[in-house]
Amino acid sequence: MRLVIPLFALVGLVFASVQAEAKSCSSFAVIKSYDAEANTVDVEYKKGRTSKYFPKPEGTPKDSSKIPNSCKGKVLKTTSLVVKPTGGRMTVTQVRSNFEGKMQNDTDDPAWLPAKLQELIDAKTQVVIVVRPGMGKDAPLGVTTVYLPITEEEKAEIQKIEDDAEDT
């Protein structure tokens, strides 16, 4: 019995450290370049306001964000991040609209993500990236999701929702 309690404590500490390492974080960034051979992007971290970048209709619960907490520490010092242009829906680097959060990737087309990344690089578009460590102890950090800036159509949809809410 004396051995069982320390054993559970050790398992709990190991599990907690693995959980801490596997957490996602998000940051505003501009993608500077894409290396197709290494499947990496170079990013420049920027400042931004989530409330301006992801406007929500009035009355939307405050905890409805799908974006993880802000990045801190060594993540912000890492400017070369892994991307995955091919794979299943849950393994590919996803490009999403920010209002509805719908994935835009064509997972059957291996050229889709590189072309979209190049479009963002050429336009110097500020996006929100979600960064997560890869599997394994020494796995590099990777971009799991790219949230695109809000479009005029999304702004119009938000305005329509707010106008409809005022009429009722």
C-alpha cells in the first residue's frame, strides 16, 4: 500500500507535465515565407485585439471563442513552425474563416494549402495562428490552424444578426 500512493503521485505528475506541454496557444502573426520541402513557415508575431479581429454579434456569450490562450515564453521566440499540407481532416494544418470557424481546406488537393499560404504571404495578411507542439518529447512546434481576417460578407452577416435582434 505504501508503494501504491507514491506510484499514483508519480503518474499524476508525468501526466500533468505531458498535458502542460501539449497545450495550444494562439497569436497574431504575418506569415513571411513557406518552405515546401521542409513543410515549415516563417512567421513574424504581431499584436492585435481579438475583439476587433473576431467581432461577435451583440449578446453572444463571452466564452464562445474557439481560440486558445495567448502564446507565451519560448513559443513567441520560435519563428519557424511546421505545417502539414496533407493528411486527414484532423491532421492537416487547417485554414478557417473566423466568424463561423468553417474549415476551407481542400484536403484532397495537396497543392491547396501551399497556394493559400503563398496568397497570405503575397498580401502580407495578418492572421491568427494556433500553435501546438508535435507528438513526442522533442517534436517541433507546428501551426494547427490559421484563422483568416474577417471579410466584408462576415461583417454584413454580423450586422444582419444584430439588426434582427433589435427588431424582436
